[in-house]
Amino acid sequence: MSKKVVISSFIGTALEFYDYTLFAALSFVIAPLFFPSQDPMTSLFASTMVFSVGLLARPLGGLLFGFIGDTQGRKQALILSLSFMCLASLMIAFAPTYEQAGIFAPLLLVVARLIQGASAGGEYNGAAILSLEHQEYSSGFVSGLLTCAAGIGLLVAAFVASTVYGSSSAWAWRVPFALGAATGLVGLYIRTNLLDSSVFQNQTTLQKPTDLLDNLSENRLSITQIFFTGGQSSLLCYLLFISVPMLLQSHATLTPELATTCNLTALASFAIAALVMGTLSNTIRPEKLMLTSSLLMPLFFAYFINNITTMDVTGTFALHILFGCLIGMQVGPQHALYQKLFPVSTRYRGISFGFSLGTGVLSALTTWIAFDIGGEPVTAILWIATTSACSAMSLINISKRLESAESPYNMARAA
């Protein structure tokens, strides 16, 4: 059963990130269709802000699906989250354009993005929780594998978008959304045959929460720390996936084909590094790997932004690969670490809410700050330095707590 759970979680995570980020990957196509303007950048900005709406919906989804996961079971929450993700993708696939439906068209996109955001809030961490609670494989390997799945979803979305840009068909952009929804049915079929872990099933009724916020206040420190560590790693992923390609297309001397290849290479290095670093966290404590990345990131990002538009092709590729590897080092061990911070009764809500709130708030702000990243790089550099510092301080405190006999993880194991 554990192998089946891991495969299901891998497929679901890859599909979630494919569906969730496809909108951003196709922004250059979607923007003029739903937000027509004489200025292309105004249309693109409006499309990017709609993408951010999905980010802001993630905390609510993390809380709602987390409550279902902590009361009705992880399996039930994951089935619902993937179902809503498929529904939202279908809504976008068949949405009328502004020319066809006027203001109703962008409003429909907003609703679809809200559903996608809420679904993502319950899917990503929930899939990891279910897999790690079955615990047949090493926690670090599973953590890295599921983060790698997220990277693969991003990679496929970027690749599909690159093929759509070269198409002359007016409806070609709709096909990837429809395929994502259809493929999601495979993940749903696999999940219906799963079982919740014995760790969850052995809980007594008294341990299960009775409302959305039940027992969360006891874990507010862990939630805050996940807010900063998960939020910072997420905003870096969105920078790599959304903002850097915009920067390359508007300021660099690379051809569009080379810029796309750079981005795909960076996403591939991120996926590989996540798997390697997750597995390595079985030997080196996960918080130490993540802390190393947090400390290096401000210096690297400052160099990256100040040089990416002037370097030759080889240098540009090298910087993209390093960026992907540093993010992979930070994200790959996360699931293995977060699992240790919560007892079973609050684990789904605590991890999903903290991570989704950090992703929603910090990534949405980053999307705004980094939209004109080539024009005002200092602002983006200071923002990355600030979030990295918060992440580093959180990881240092987590390390001290886990070394203590009073850590939530050690207390849960003793119980």
C-alpha cells in the first residue's frame, strides 16, 4: 500500500503544479484575450494579478482541506482537492474570451483561480503527509521525490506553454488545460483505492479537532516558522518560473527560444536537486540543508539579477542551473522536516495552513515587486534578503527545538 500511496502522491503533486502554474506559463497568450489593452504590458500585468488571486486563496484551502484531512482522513481531503483542481482547469479551458463575454470573461478566470488556489492549499502538503505517515520508505527520499514531482509539473507546464506560443491556432492554449483536467481523473482513480495510515486511524475520537482552529494555537510557533520557510522557498520558485522568464524576454539579448530553454533547464535542475537533497536529508539534518540555501540565496540572487541580462549564453545557463539547485536544496527536505513539528491531530491543518499562508502572502508580494524586476532590481534583492533572513532564523530555532526533549515531534512520539 505504501508504494501505491507514494505513486498516487507523486502523480497528484505533478498534476497539481502543472494545472496550477499553467495559467502563469500561458500569460502571454491569455492576457490579450481576457484583458485587452493597447499596452501589452498592461494586459500582462492584469493577467499576473489574476494569477496572484490564486495565491491568496491558498491559506483558506489549506485550512479547509486540512480540517477535512484531520477529521475525515487524508485520503478524503486529497480526493476533494484534486477534484476541484480538475474542475477549475476545465473552467479555464472552456472560458469565453473578453470579446465573447465582456467583463464576465475575466471574472470567470478569477473564480477559477480562486478554486485552483484553494485546491493547491490542500493538495501539496497533504499528499506528502499521507505518504510519510505510511513510512515504508525513508522520509528524506519521499520528501525529495514529491518535491521533484512539483518540479516536473512546473517543467511540463513551461514546456507545453512553449509549444503553444508557436501555434497559429486560436484555441491551442485551451488544450493543455483540458488535458490537465482529463489526466487528473487518473490520479482520482488511484486515490479512491488508497487507505489512510495506521497512524491516523489509531487516533481516538477525542484527539480529532471539532472546528477549523481547534488546537492550532498550541502550534502557532511551528505554523509561523513554516510560514517563513515555506513562503520563502515558494516565492523563489515563482521568481524562477514567472519573473525571470519575463526579465529575459524583455531585457536580455537571448532569443525567445534560448530564453525558454534556459528556464526549462533551471526547472529540471530544481527537480533533480530537490530529489538529491531530500534523500541527503536522511544523513544531514534537513534544517541544516535548508539553512545553507537560505544563507547563500541573497548573495546569489543579487549577483543573478545584476548579471543575467548581460552574460553570454553559457553564463546564463550556468546561473539558471545554480538558481534551480539552490531552490532544490531549500525545498527538497521540507516535507521531512515539517512532519516533525506537529502531532497527528493537527498535522494536516498546521502544515497546510502555515505553508499556504506563507506562499500566498510572500509570493503574491513577490509577484508585485518583481513584475518590473529589471527596472528596480534593488527592491527585489532587498526583499529576497529579508525573507531569507526570516527563513534562516526560523530554521535555527527549529533546529534547537528538535534537539530538545520537549519538541512537538519527540512529545508526539513519546505519546
